[in-house]
Amino acid sequence: MGVPVEEVLKLPMLEKANVQTPVYDRDVEWISVIETPVENFVRNNEFVLSTGVGCGENIPALEAYVKDVIRSDASILAFATGRHLFKIPDRIIALAEQHELVLVEIPWEVRFADILQGVLQLINEEKQKVHKHVEGIRQELINCVLNGKGLQEITTILYQYTGLPNAISDHLKHIRANQHFDSSLIDALNGRKEAVVSLIEHPFHLEHPLTHFIEAYQIGEECCYQLTILSNYKKQGYLLFQPEKDQEVTTEMMTILEHTLTACALYFVKENAIEMTEIRLKDNFLLDLAKQEQRMDKQLLSKAGLLGYDLEKPYVCFVGEVLFHQPASRSVGNDGQLPSSSSLQSRNYYIQKEAAYAGHMVGRQVMTTFDEERVIIFLEADKEGSEEAANQFLDLVERRLFELLAGVTIQWGISCHKDGYQVFHHSYEEARTALQMGEQQNEAGGRTFFKETRMNRLLMALSHKKEIEEIVQDTLQPLIDYDQKRQAELLHTFMVYNKYNSNVSQTSRALNLHRQSLLHRLRNIEQLTGLSLLNADDLFLLELSVRLWLLKKVEKPGPL
């Protein structure tokens, strides 16, 4: 961001200056008065003023001074002639020409202060002009997002004002916009093409804060550069750019890139807000559909259509209890980046994503929502509503999901199909009942179909009779009281013992309990209930009482 040398030399206070070399195509970014020694006090593209004091009559010393200025990559070196230096020697002029340093003689009477003021004013005017230009680009980029345009328009604006081929990807590295950027480099960066990709140090040595955040990649003989798009410290995507061969990246370009990052971040925030609003509307709609009996009128069907749902198809309902066995920080996606601030929201995101993928694979519509830590899925059913189709769908969901989320299991309850048209609340209640009953009988991660719960539903109906409730109470209350007082787990011990058909060895292994300790517990059960575990009728009464007790807990949690 400087002023061309030609413009600087046209200043009124330099009209008497005598230019000793050609006027090279250089810019002036600063001006200073420096005498020997130069050391590191001069920076590149600087206008250096000197009186030549200390080396005017000493040609080798003057030559050393000029060489130091050349090494600093200054644009102009001007000597005030008439006192310490009367004329610049020819060998010094030749040296300056060799290194394209503009060499100027200034009459002694011209004050350095006037030159400094004039050049600084010119530089400031140029900076104001550039700032105004860049500010206009910033406003254009922001308006592009606010007016509903997309990432492709942003890349077009960036290319228009910088000439930099560029592309924008989301946080999953899916390319969302491309403006003359080499697609083969993108494929190599994303691992879709075999190539040696190495992270290197970028060559931009500009005084701009953005340069510290540039990542440079060497791909074969090509180089490309990447900037991360951040919003609220979250990674939203990436901005890729690649200067054309011999194209210089300037400070002005860096500022435009910085404004482009801001526009991209604003776009992704806007996109996420729209997506979250749509998800919230869909979630609330499906939750109401599942948990409340609703009349399927034209208004409801029209609302469903606007959300992308077709309620005139048959559906089977799945209700899943999501169980987490690891801290939230260890359950992440395959790129280690969660798309949401909440771990529960991120898990829901992956579950919803995999349900949609599985529905696409089996060619059926899927509607998914969440009720706290339960997932509710309506899957378009075939005419038969077969268990095989339901299991195939859940297999697809779980196979990919368990790779993405560590330590997660889901217990499923699945409704019957029957007349599955527009009976969403009824299907949900079936699936929820199947889930609750399955949780009492199956291990974590099991699947229970509603039609498999017929025996339990029959027993639940019997459990409502007062006489049967009293029998269960009298039979189990001593065990319940004993377990609460001693933490002895007698009820659980009996359930496992009954599961293994009264086999003591298998039961002790399942409970990780010594054989003698198990026998002691079984004797306690007999003593407390007054029933013999060797008597078939007593064993049946105890089993029936436990099952009824468990079903009452499903129906209404708490003690019987």
C-alpha cells in the first residue's frame, strides 16, 4: 500500500531534484532520514534521505552506505548535495542502476522537513483512497449475505477485486463455492485423490495480522493456501486461495481476504440459524403428532407438506432410549468437530443424520424427532410391515452411528403396522409401551416389537384387579423391604435365577457371585416369602408376582 516513485518525484518540493537513474516501477511506503551506519533502520519500499555526512569524500564508505540501503530494499535514495557531497560518483550511480534503486540529487537548500511532510501527506492520501476502496468491498460482501445471496457470489467478488482463484468449503470440507480454483488440488487436500500433500511455511511476509493464520500446502509442484472460517470460536468452514504464477499478494489483498472471511462467517451463522429454526419447527411438529391425538385435516396435511413430510403414507414407529456410557467430550464425529455447542444436541444431530441416510438407502421416507433422551422415528412402512424391514433399517442406523459416537447404545421399541395410515399417536404409544416392557426384560441395546408384548399386556391388565394386586403385595413386600434395608438385591437375584431355569452355576456366573453366597440369598428369599423354590406352584407364584411388579413399575414408576 504505497505511492509509485514517479508520483513522489512530481511533488513541488522535488522539482529541483536531479534524478541520476531511470525511474523504476517501485512504490514508496515510508520516508526517513538515515545517515551511516544503516544497519536495520531502513525497511523495504522506503524513501531514504541523507546528507552524506561522514562519507562524502570517502568513496568506499559511500559505496558501503549505498550497498546497505540496497540490501534494505529501499525504493529511493536521495542525497542533499552542496556541502558534504557535491556530486554522486559514477560508480555509485552504476551500482544503484544495477540494483534498480532510484538515486536522486537534491539541492542543499531544499529542507528535508518539507520533503518529509509532502511525501507523508501523499502516502496518507493513498492510504485513505485504498481504505475507502476496501471499505466499499467490505460493504459489498456484507450486503451480498444480507440480501440473500450465497457463497458463490462471495467468491465472485473476491476474484473480481483480487484476481485470486478461490473456493469455500464447509466444516466437513464439502466445497460450497468455487471461482477458478483448481479442483484437483481440492481433491488432493480432502484425500479423494492420491497426492503428496505437505504443510509448508507460507511466503507472505506482510505486516498484516491475517498472515499468521494462513496455512500453506505443497501439492506436487503447486502451492495453495487455506484460511479457517470461524464464528464464536467454532470452525464453520475454510477459504482456499491460490495466487496465479508471479502474482504478488499485497496488504490490500490481505484486507479483502479478511473481509471475505467475515462475510463467510456471517453467511454460515445465517445458514445455521435458518437450519436450526427449520429443525425446531420439524421437531415440534413431529412431537405433537406423536404425543397427541390429532385430526388429519387439510390444514395439518398442508403444514406437513411445507415441512417436507407426507402424512398420507403408512408408517411404523420406533422409540429409542439413548444410553451414553462415556463422557460427552469423548463422543465426537469423525473429524473431531461437533456441530453444536451441546453434546446432547450433537448426538441428536448424528442420530438424525444416520436415520435419514438409512431411510435413503432403503428408499423410504423418514421423520425423526427427540423427546429429551429418547429418539422417535416414523419410517414409511411396506404393506406387510415386516420385522425384517424394521431390523434392516435399524441395522443401517446403528452400524454407522456406533462408529461416529463412542459408548452409545439404543434400546428400541417398535410399533405394529396393521392399519398404519394416519395413526401416529397410536403407533407412538405402541412403540413406547414396547420400549418400556423391553427395558425390563432385554439387555441394553435390545429391540422389542409391540406384538411380542402380548403376554405382558395381558398380565398388566390382570394387575389392575385389586385381589391380584394384594397377592403380589403380600408375596413381594418382605423382599422389597429387605432389599431397601440391606441393599441385598434379592429380587434381582431371583430374576436372574429364574432366567437361567434355576441353574445355580449359571446364575452365580451371571451375578459374579460365589456359589455359597448365591445359595445364602436363595435361602433368604424362601424364608422371607414362605415359599419354596423347589415347589413348582410356589416358584410360579413368585415369578408371576415379580413380573406383575415389574409391569406396574413400567406403568407407574415407584414402589408397588
